[in-house]
Amino acid sequence: MTTSGSQPRPPDDQERDERSHATATAVLLAGAAALGGFLFGYDSSVINGTVDALKDQFDLSGFAVGFVVSAALLGCAVGAWFAGPIGDRIGRVKVMLLASVLFVISSLGSALAFNAVDLTAWRLVGGLAIGAASVIAPAYIAEIAPAALRGRLGSLQQMAIVLGIFAALVVDYVIARVSDGGASGTFPLGGDAWRWMFASAVVPAVMYGVIATTIPESPRYLVKKHQTARAREVLRRVMGRGDVDVKIREIVRSIAEDRPVHLRDLRGNRLGLLPIVWVGILLSVFQQFVGINVIFYYSSSLWQAVGFSEDDAMLTSVINSVVNVAFTLVAIALVDRIGRRPLLLAGAAGMAVSLGALTVCFATAPVVDGKPDLGAAAGPVALVAANVFVASFAATWGPVVWVMLGEMFNNFIRASALAVAAAAQWIANWVVTTTFPGISGFSLGLAYGLYTLFSVLAFLFVIRAVPETKGRELEDMDQLAAPRARA
């Protein structure tokens, strides 16, 4: 053991401490940025507990319910589309602050809505914030994370999303339980319970804005704006004794020239776009077309439709969310160990099997009083299959797609390409969310059969077209090749 009079610790110990400090700093910065994902999950899922109350309050048809629920997703597409170019112009951190303000406005407006029309408008505003956060957080995390940690730190975005979903469902459940009459009833402090569900999002929205003021700007954005000294300081905080000057030169080389990025920079010889941009778009579309958000937007209503009470349906939704959180931790542990492609393949297979089981359960259930009756045997099978589906998605496609979208594009096109891919994701989400009430009203078996088909197609797509990005520096992403090109 050493004493106060001992010789200084060897340099390797000092370097180890500096490296640990740098890693901790990178984790903290990534976690702060990922809080936007928490709001993303919270705001998009808080409506779950309000669906039936809104239907009764505003006398909405099944199609109208689907449109109100999915309205935020149209705003998401717009927010995602413009967040990248705006982030390139004013910086990642300022976009986070703007998203925080929009979250607050949307939450208060939704809580005070007079009818379905203005509620839809406020949900659109919230969608702008969600879309912006969905682009800026993974871009920022990828740009401050060392290559060896980038997968795990990028997964923090998805962890924040699932924690936001979990928190929203728990808050909805608690508000419904303490209110006289459930979500449609009166909250103890006055007013409709469902209004308090929307208003609860103000708290994390304000926290997001406050925390965003404490984090530094992305070093790659700073280099693009010729603020090299500030970029060097940020890199020193997250790299420790790593060669910061070499990293600066790599960033400069990858940026190539300092000019505004336009969508024309994404043009290529594959149906008008660069092949890697199509990979990002299709990853985003398949992530949604497997139907995951049906679970998080409609699960309470869905389980009530097959015979559960409101309390039991909401509790089942909370259990789904706990599974979501637990298996996202699995993804964080594995993404930098075994790579992105193996996780995507395993997840697609797991989703195909579990969705196939749900398809059989719903398609073969007898219809009683206009609703499918799962019965004593099929009911537990459907519950298990739903949780296996959530687990398969949470451990793979949920976080891995966001990790890849944040890292797979080269530095010059990253923000704009990510914006296009995220916009495609939100449009796909909107299509699924809007059509589910109508398709499920006709046949739940048909709805889940379609999601099963897309899971199989996702598996084939990964085999054929998705490259591995594990361990690559962001400056080397322009050298990626599709699997068949390497064969």
C-alpha cells in the first residue's frame, strides 16, 4: 500500500483514471441528450390511457380515434425532416431547447383541449418536438461517443424512450386508479383524469430544457463552424489522453468542405438516393411495420376489447412496458459485443414467431358480442406472445435501429440523412397507428398477420442489405458495404 510520502502512482494508473473520467463524462453527456428520448416515449405513450376516455368525451368513431392518436406522428415526420438541417445551422443543443419548449406547449394545450380538433392540433405540436428529439439525440450521442462505446451510449436513446413509455403508462394507471371513474372520471384535484395525464408531461419537458443548457455543443458541429478550440475542449473531456488533434484532423477530413448540407447531397444511383440512405429508410420503416407501437398506443384499449377490465388492461400495459425496459438493458449489454446485424436478425426471427402466435390466437378466437373471446387457453398464450414480441423488439430492433441511424452515415450527410430516415419512420408509424383501429375492427388476426409478414421481410432485408457498423469510427462510415457486396 502507498502512503502520503510514497512516490506518485505510475503513469498507467493516472491514464486509467483519466480514461475512466472521460468515459464517465461521455456517459453523462449521452444520458443528458437521451432525455429527449424519455420525452419522446412519454409523450407518444401517455395517450394510451386516454383513448377510451377521448372516444367517449368527444364521441369519436374508430377512424377518428386513430387519427387523433396518430396526429402527433405527422408532426414527428415534419420535426424529424427539419431537425437535421436546423441542427446543422444553429447547433444540436439549441434544437434540444426548442423541442423542450414545444413539449411544454403541447402538454398544456392537450390538457386544456375543448374538442378533438384542437387536441389534434396540440398533438401535432408535440409531434414536432418528438421528431426533432428523435433526430438530434442520436446524432449528438454518436458525435460525442468514442467508437468503443458508441453502441452502448447510442442505446441510451432507446433506454430513455422505453423508460418514458413506462413512466407514462404508470402515471396513466395511477391517475386512473385515484380518480372517480377511471380515465373518464374526475381527478381528486378537479378536472377530467385524462387531462391530467396529458398535463403530467410538463414536468419531464421542463427538466429536459434545463439539462440541455448544461451540456456542450457537439464537437463535429463546432468544427464545421470553425470553432476548433471549443471542439478540442469537448473532445478532451470525452477522450481523456487520446490524441485530440488527430481526431480534429479526422473530423476536418471527413467533413471535406464547409457548406450547408442539402437534400441533394443524398442523391445517388439507387432510385435517386445513395444506397446507404435507402438502408436507413428501410430500417426505419420495418422497425414500425412490425406493429410495435400498436402495443404502446392501443394496448389498454386492445386488452379491454378482448375482455379485460380497465384496471387489468392498464396493468397489463405496464407489465409490457417493464418487459420493454428490461430487454433494452439486454441490448445495451450486447450491441457492442456481438454487433448490430446479429441482434437485428435474432430480433426479426423472435418477432415473427411471437406475432405468428398472436395471429393464430386472434384469428381463431370465437366472436362474442362483437368481440373476440380468447378463452382460458388462448388468453394466457396471447399475453405471453405479446410480451415475447415486446422483448424481441426491445432487445434488438428498438435500440439497434437508433444506434445505426446515428452512426451509419458519414459525417457530412449524417444530420440530413438521419432526418430523412427518421421522417420515414414517423410516416410508417403514422400508417400503422392510423390503420390499426380499422383493420383490427375487421379482424385482429388480419392485423397481426400483416405485422408477422413484415417481420419476415425485415429478416430477409437485414441478410441482404444491412452492413455491420460495430467498432467503426464515424469518419470511416463512407467505406461501408452491403453484405452481398462483401461476399
